[in-house]
Amino acid sequence: MAETEQQDTERTEDPTQKRLEEAHSRGDVVKSHEVSTWFLLAGGTLVIAAFAGPMGSGLTGTLRGLLANAHQLPADGRGLLSLMARLEVAVLAAVAVPLVVLMLAAALGTLVQHRPVWSGEPLKPRLSKISPLSGLKRLFSKQAVANFAKGLVKLAGVGAVMTALMWPQRDRLEGLVRTDIAGSLWHTRSLALDLLGAVVAIMAFVAAADYLFQYRQWYERQKMSVRELKEEFKQTEGDPTIKGKIRQLRQSRMRKRMIADVPKASVVITNPTHFAVALKYESGMNAPLCVAKGVDALALKIREVANEHAIPVVENPPLARALHATVEVDQEIPPEHYKAVAEIIGYVMKMRRAAGRA
């Protein structure tokens, strides 16, 4: 008994699609911050590589014009406000495209992990968020250990890359102090791109590993116990006990209707011990119609009702088995049985005519 209860409560079964959809609606989705960070780093690298020059040129031209004409700038309040407005427009025009690229990178970092979520569930206040015991559990959880390992890997990887790239450039870095501003900026941008490219490459591995880990943790949280599977099956498919009773009720009603239709039959074709098929044929019908069929006890009942109402019963085991397998109640018999059934019905009608003359 204890073992059965343990099996019912342990979450060992893979989650159903309904369970996964419910988790998504609650805002419980796979979320790796390392993936989002990687997309932001890649977006920032792209911005520096592609837009740093145009952005710097635009701002340089604006500021050079201001400095060259500083003596003509208005000093009153309204003039300063107008000047600040022009500066804001110039700055926004220079950084608009880079900002859009960064926003797209941030959005893409979320969309590649899961589809958009609109849920207020994570914002609801919970005592577990401020409970010291829950805080200790989170502090020593698998997630905390994984975060600590990721921090070490990133620190070691980025530190090794910075050392490998910067150490050969130490003489050049010392010389930047004596270089003009334009040359210093060009060298700084070049070194920054080298560093960012290496960091993006390292972070790609970290992000991929972290996403797989987060997905596994999320999937384990969604697993279900045997009892939960049973309850969900009852909710979606219905209680098996009730469905079984409904099926029995339908079969009982069908049997009663078939038995009531047996007196309307023209002939009952039987296998003496197992099968019985009652057929009805009247002038103008395309083909004989099956009004009842059954096996074993139901077949015996069909034969009894046929005998009570003087319905001819013809024994033909092969035809009885074939008709029972190929025709349903209230359906016409298939064409391949026309000849055999026609012979039997013709024989029955001939016997009735002979009995009428007698």
C-alpha cells in the first residue's frame, strides 16, 4: 500500500501537452539569462563594428559646429532651450539605429527560448519569496551551484582571453598616451572588437550549456505523478468507469432495438452455435438490409425470437460468419454476398408460396 501511494505521488512521468501549456500560461517557461546576455553582447559588438564610425562622425560634426560658433550661441533661457532641443535631436539621430539593434537583440534573446508570455502569475506576492528557509534552499540548490560554476567559467574564460589578447599589445597601449585622440580612438575600437569577438565566442558555449541545463530543470519541474496523469485523463477524456457504463447502456439499447426488429426480418442466417444475422428484403429495395446480428447469447436470442414469429432460420455457417464481419446493423449487405443471399431469400419465398398453396 505504501509503495502504491509513493508511486502515485512521485513525479516520474513525462508531462503531457496540456501540462506544458498550463505552465506556459502561468509564466513558467525555460529562461536562460546567459542566452539573453549573449544576444546583447553580440548586438553590442555589431553596433560597435558597423555603427561606431557613422555615429561618431555625426556627433563630431554637431559638436565641432557648436564649438566653432560658440560665440554666436544665444545665452538667454529660450535660446538655451532651443539649443538643447537641437542637441537632443542630433544625439537621438546618431544613436537611433544602434538602439534599435540592441532592442531587437534583447527581444530575440527571449523569443528564441520560448514564445511570448502574458501572465501576471510571477508578480503575485508569495511568502516563499521572503521566507528565510526558502532562501537557504535556493542558496544551496542545483540552480545556485550551476550559477556559481557559470561564474567561474566566465571569469576564467574572459580573463584568459583578455590576457592572451592584451599582453602582446602592452607596448602599443603604453604608446596610446602619446598618440593623438583620433589615432587612440581607432586603436581602442580595434582592440575592443577583438575582445568582444572572443568574449562572444566563449559566451556562446556558456549560453548553450546553460540553456540545456535550464531546459532540463524546467522539464523536471513539469513531470507528473501517476495520480496526476489519471486526474488529467479524467478531465480531458472523462471518467473511464462512467464511459464504460455509458458504453454498456448503449449496447443494451442496441440489443433491445435489434431484438425488436427481428420480427420484421425476411430470414435469419445462422451458424448453429455462434452467429446469427437477420436480413430484411422487400420489393423495391436495392439490396437486403441487416436488421440484427449477434454472437453466442445474442445470436441464440435472435434465433428464439425468429422462431416465435415464424421467421425462417437458415443454417449457412460460412455466409453467417462473412455477413457478421462485413455488414453493420441498418446497412445493406455488400455486393459480394448478393448471389448467396439472393439464393436463400429466393428459396424462402418459394417455400412460403408453396405453404400458401397448401
